[in-house]
Amino acid sequence: MKHAARKANTTTFLAIALLGAMAIPAAAQEDCTGFSFPVETEIAWMKAADSESVEAGAKLPGLPAKAVTLKLKMTRDIALPVKSGRKKQAIGGGTYSGWFEIASLPKGGVYQISLSHDGWIDAAQNGELVQSQTFSGRPACKAVRKSVRYELGAGPLTVQVAGSPVETVKVTIREAN
Amino acid sequence: MRRRPPRATARIAAALAGLTLATGLFPAAPLAQSTAQPSLGTLEKLGRALFGDRNLSANRRQSCVSCHSPDLAFTDPKELGKIEGAVSVGADGRSFGDRNSPSASYASFAPEFRISEGGEPVGGFFWDGRARTLEEQAGGPPLNPVEMGMPDKQSVVARLKENPRYVEAFPAFFGTGVLDDTEQAYAAMTKAIAVYERASDFAPFDSKYDRSLRGEAMLTGAEAMGRDLFFSPGRGNCGACHLSNGPGAAEKEVFSGFKYYNIGTPANRNVRALNGSKPGFVDVGLAANPAASGAGHDGKFRVPGLRNVAITGPYMHNGIFKELRTVLLFHQRLSLDGPRINPETGQPWDAPEVHANLAAGNLKAVPALSESENAALIAFLKTLTDKRHERLLD
């Protein structure tokens, strides 16, 4: 009887110890499920070490097949090429904003622009904002906070980020599957 | 090294399984970063998918998220040029409503619409309480011609049937054949959306104010002064209309008593000029609600909650005021030495859109506050901002 009780106690102790060991990483683990369209490529690009680092206002020659690490500026100190169209409180004065240009999209189609942190994404062509087609976001996903799809034409593209809580963000853009 | 006997291992597994069920710490599904099309395995997930589904609008360009963005406390982030964010644009890109899109955060805490024992309308959804429940509210925008613009419930259900995930999920949650019955299917859709709107995404209760109540944060001197003014019946007296849990600070307070008043908000002429309103149109508010109709309700609107109020302007039912300070001064305008000038126009306050039923007694009881007191009150109201939006505070 005593032996059985000791075995039971040992089992319970081990279970609790295992629970404790597993609970910390489980709680810290990000959750990138629940996006309404695929973002596997974006997650891989965001996590890869080969991102292209650029300053706000940079011009890229073509569509990058990897993440762009974009250094933003204080929102109050920067004027975006195209007015974001959002309420001022949606962006906030104490946040960071910036943009980069792609000299030429090779072809028109539906593109997916993703952002690693909180903030607003805008796509602009010919000096005007392009209306988004659809959006998906997961605050619990550390790699991709949100992803927005736009129907874009071939030619120059401006990608704007506004209202980020952090100075450096990662952005990806690729043709949607 | 001794190997653990299989039975002991099995017992540990069983014990963990029990803990899984008891605590939910270990979900049955793996925590992998799969980003395949999401399972709609819970009603909340189904509701979230519906909330963000643009296919539920006539031209497939607008979802609930369009005017209730999670990135701005479930309000509309769009400024819309001359509209200045006062109201929202419809799916067609050119129709404008007449009322401000209220925040959907903490909306689920409103009680169902009812007439109190004293004969007073309380609770309900929309500015005029015309939706009795959150489910009824969720069913409104898809069919509103100046919002999502679907012609009828049948067309909405047809859109639901286009989505294989819905075709799988609806019968699983609501019974076989649910999508074959338009009324049942539409009610199921609104039920799922309402379940999502009751989720913690919408009501985290993690603002600085909440944290201060839990001893996790300390309000600054100005914030504490503003809090005291807010709750003081003799000074700010905000709690007279903006508390649901009785006087004094309480956890999970959403800062509305959910009653209806006419506080004399002027018509928003700018919006009326742009939204095609017929000349002479008057928004009578609660009086247009069939469940509360009567001249005694002309011009009354539901008291809004104040969670995230610092980032959810423009204010009032028609978005006429851009700044929170203006709203505070407007509430104080009828007191003996209250402000007589609208700081946004530099002119005297415009006349109420509806003169009848003006809550003049209540408004005269709001004392005029000093500039520093108003600043403190604003500092306090900023502490009602959910943690994830605090970066937006200036």
C-alpha cells in the first residue's frame, strides 16, 4: 500500500515537473495559425538571415525575393509620399513610419505585402493609394503580424508603413499564390 | 541509466492528459506554425472568419473589419477626405452613412435592449438601440444599403455556401441542413459573429487603468486627479451616465450606463452635405426605434462606453467633434460659467439638432472645470486605452 502510494506520488511529481518544464516554452511559443490565406513563404523570409536592409525612402530595382528590413523614422518627422488616408490617431505621433519604392514590378497581378510588426501597410502606384483586396493578421504571430493583398499593375510601386511601435520592421512582397 | 517502467510513463501521459483537459494548457492540436487554411474548429474561429470576410458585401470589397479594425480598437481607421472620419463609406466606395461607426470593442457588455421598470429604455445596440442583442446587431450591416449592401438574407447565405470551409463548419455547429434554410443560416452567421465579438480580443481589460486597479501600474498625478474628477459626483460627475457598475471604480467597468439621452448634439452639416441626405432630414435617434418609439425619445442616443475613447474619435453619434477636449467642454456648456465657444470652430456652439427632450438638468449639473482639470480628465481617459493601442497615444 505504502509502495503504491509512493509510486503514485512519484508519478504525480514527474507529471508536474514535466508540466512545469513544458509550460514556459509553450506559453512563449508564437501562434501563426489562423491567417485567412497562406503566409508560409512570408514567415520563412521574415525569419531568414538574408534580408535586405534599407533606409526609409530607398529605391529597390525590382521585386526582392526575400524580406526587406526597413529602418523607419519618427512619424512626426517624416512625410510619406502619398497621404495614408488614415485618421491621425490611427498612426499616433510617437510611432515610426517610412517607405521604400520598387522601381518596377515585372507584371500586374495580385500581390501580398506583409509586415512583421503592428502598423499600417499601404501600396501606392501613380501617386495614389491602391485599395486593398483582403487582409489577414495575427497579433500572436511574431514573424508576420499582418498581410494585405492588393491588385497591382506592372511598373513602379511605393510600399508605405505607418504607425509602427518599433523603428525597424521587416516587409515582404510577392505575387500571391 | 534506469529506464522508467512503461506503466509509469503511461501514467504520466494520462496525468498530463487530465491536466490538458482540466487546464487547457496543452491544446489537442499541435502548436506548429502551420499556416494552411485555418480550421474553423470553434465557433469563435468561424465568427472571426466571418467578421473579416469581404465576400459578405455586395461587391466583395467590405467586411466588418473595414469599419471595425482590430488595429484601432475596432473602429474605422479611414479619414475619407472631407468626411474627416466622422462616418464610414459603404462597400460601393461612395455611400456614406449619417452616424459614426462605434467601437466594437467591449460592445458585448451592453445589456439587451429593454424598457426598465421605470419605463426607461436601456441597453441594446446601435446608437438607437434598434438591435436588441449583439446577434441582431451583427445581422444589420450586411443588409444595410450604405454599408455592405447585400440585397437580402438569401444572397448572403448564397455567399456563405460559396466557401467550402463554411459549408463544413456551419452544419457542424448548427446542424445538418442549416445552410439550406435562409433564416436559420443567417441567424447562425450572426450567432458566430457575436461569439467572436465576445472573445477576449475585443475586451482585454489590460489598460493602464485596469492595471492600476490590479496594483500593476501607478497612475501619474494628472491621471489620478482625472480619475477622481471622473468619479466625483460634485465635480466631473461623469459617472452619472458613464458607469454600469454603480458609483466608484470597479473592475471590468466599460464606462456606460447604457441609457439614452439627448444632450443637444448639433447636426453634422459637413456630413449631411456629402452623404446625400434629403433637405430637412432630422436624426431623431431612439424615437425611430420601434421598441421605444414616442416623442419622449426624440433626439436621444445611447451613452457610449469610454474604453479606448482617446483613440476612437471623431466623437458623438454623428462624429461632429474631432477632439476629446471639445467633447468635455460641450458637456460643460450649460453650466453657469461653462464654455460658450466651440474650440474647433471658434464660434458659439451650434444649436441642438433636436431641441425636445434636452437633458438640460443633467447638463447644468455638470460643473465647468478649469483647463488643468480638463487636461487631467483627458489624461485619465487616455488610461482607458487597451495596452496594444497605447503606442497611439500622444
